[in-house]
Amino acid sequence: MHSPDEGGALGYNEEMRRERAEDTLWTTLGTLYRYRRLVIGIPFCLAVITAIITLFISNYYRASSTVLLPEGGSSTSALLSNLSGGVSSLLGGASGDYVRYRGIIHSRSALSAAVDSFNLVQVYQLEEETFPQEEAVKLLSDNLQTILDQEFEYLKVSVADNSPERAADLTNFFVQYLNKTNALLASQNAANYRRYIEHRVTEAYDSMESILDANTQFQRDHGVYDLPVQIQSFFQQVAALRASAVEAEIQHEVLRIQYGEDNAQVQALRNVAESANSKYMDALEGEEHLLPVPQSEAPDVMRQYMNIEMDRIIQQTILEVLAPMYEQARLQEEQESYAVQILDEAVPPTEKAGPKRTITVLASGLSTLILTIVYILSLSWWRNNAARIAWGLKHAENPDRSETLSA
């Protein structure tokens, strides 16, 4: 807590600061009042001069056209519609198309075409320039605007000109140029895309033909047409042959025990059992027509067959993917592609876009008023403190002499 004496001192200091602030305010107002003619006269004169200058500036008008993407997206998006959603998202959506459209509109070819079509070198009175075409293109580029609305995904194209009719005609010209140029580029892209897919389809058909030739040669070499089915049938046949041989051996052994080796029936059963075993062994060695491959070579034959079948399935899957893409590319190449749909066509504006004379005059007068006040206050402060500053500088340069004079 502060003592009574400290509290009184703080209140006294606060009162002194308030009095000094009031004195400074009244001093400032007094200074401005003494120079009131300058404070009012200079901004007023400059505002008048600015107003007179703006009267010599011609009015200009800005016409605008609002355009949208055509339903179904651009031609590029249509060509890529067979791709997965993740890949398509990486390639960009509507915003990417709009950026491309803005590039077309602001291209030098579009600006030069507009300059030539509307004879803007003469309109802008640039005949005496060293490079009139370049100057006209630059001036038109400054007057051309394209604004992209990310939320609603529309593009606004606008052109400023001294003539409202010409401003509207120029705006519509750029929109038409965009559609025409985009159609040409889309046709070229579709043709290149179609040729690429056609090349890949041809390669896939050639690979499939080679695989079919290899499969035919494999069948001729090994007599195998459908290996899985033939193997299953072969195993069933081998099992039946082995069962028949075992049955004949059992019957032969039973009769041999009962009648002996010299019995005619026993000898006949022995021949039947030997014949059954011979057929079984011939089947294992590949002598049967069902699977004419020796058992020792079966794994290698099976491997060859699986490799051929795998290649065939792969190429068939590739063709199933490429065939619809190729057909779509052919259709897209023949279709006429428009870049944008015109939502609002440009019409001659009824109100001027500039110059903003009132705003220009007010801004000129206000800025001049501020600068004049700053100048007057700075000049007054310097006059009031110049002698003190000079004495301080002199005292700083000769401190010894100042101390002697003081003594």
C-alpha cells in the first residue's frame, strides 16, 4: 500500500501529465489555426487540380460474361473416365480445367487475334509507336480479366474499353476463341490418345497371337489340349487299370493255391494279370492317348502349360481393359468438344466502370490535408526547438569551454 505522501505525489504527477497533454493539444490547434489558409488552401487547390485532370480521362466500361464447364466435364476428363477414382483425382478436376482455360484466354495468340480482329492498334491510337502490335497486345492484356470462383466453379471473363459495345464484343470474342481453341486442342489430344491406345491394342493382339501359336505348338508336341481335364481323366484311368490288375492278381493267386501252376485256368488268369499290369505301366510311361506324356516328364510339361496359360489370361485381361478404352477414344476423336457453356453472354454495359472521379478527388484532397498538417507541425516544432538544438550541439563539441564560461 502507498503512504499518504506517495499517494499525493502520484496524483500530482498524473495531474501534471494531464495539463501538459492539454497544453500540447491547444498548442497544436493554435498552430494549425495560424496556418489555416495553408491547411485549407493547399488540399482544396490540389483537389480542384485533380478534378480537372480526371475530366480529361475518358470514361471506360467493363463488360463481362459468365461461363461454366459443359455437363460431363472436359474432353480430357472423359478420356480418363475409365481410370480409378484415386488416379483421376490426382490429375485434377474442374479447377485444373479452369486454369487451362484462363491460360488460353490470356495467351498471346488470343490477344493478337483480338487486336487484329478489332483493329485495336488504330483504336488505341498506337500507330506512331515503334512496336504498335506489341503495345496494343499489352494494353489489351491489362484490360482483360478472368476471375475464377472456387466455391461455385464458374469463370467470369471481362474486358474494359472506352466503347461499351466494343467491350461486350471483345468479351464474347475471347469466350468464342476459348471454345474454338479448346475444340482444336481436344481433337489433337483425342487423336494422340487414340493412336496410343491403338498401338497398345495392336501390341496386345500380337502378344495374344504369339501365345496362341505357342499353345498350338505345345499341343502338337505333347498331344495335350486341356491339361487339367486330361490329368484328372488320366488319374481315373490309371486307378481303374491298377484296380483291374490287382483284381486279376488276387484271382490268379487264389486259383494257383487251389489248383497249382499247371492248371489251365490259373495260367489264363496269370496272362490276364500280366496284361493288366502291362497296360498300367504303359499308361505311366505315356503310352496312352489320354495323356501321352511320360510320368517323369509330367512336371516340366505341366510347368510349360501353366506358363502359357498364365500369359494367355494376362493378355486376355489387358484386351478386356483396352478394347472399351479404344472405342471411347475413337468416339471422342469424332465429337466436337466445347470448353465452356455460356451462362451470361456479355452485353454492352450501361454504367461506366471508371474513372472513379469522386473517389480520386476525395483521396487526393484527404492525403494532401494529412501531409500539409504533418509539414506545418514539423516546421513549427523545428522553429521552436532550433535554438535549443543548436546550443546542445555546440555544447557537445566544446565541453571544456562551456564549463569555463559557466564557472
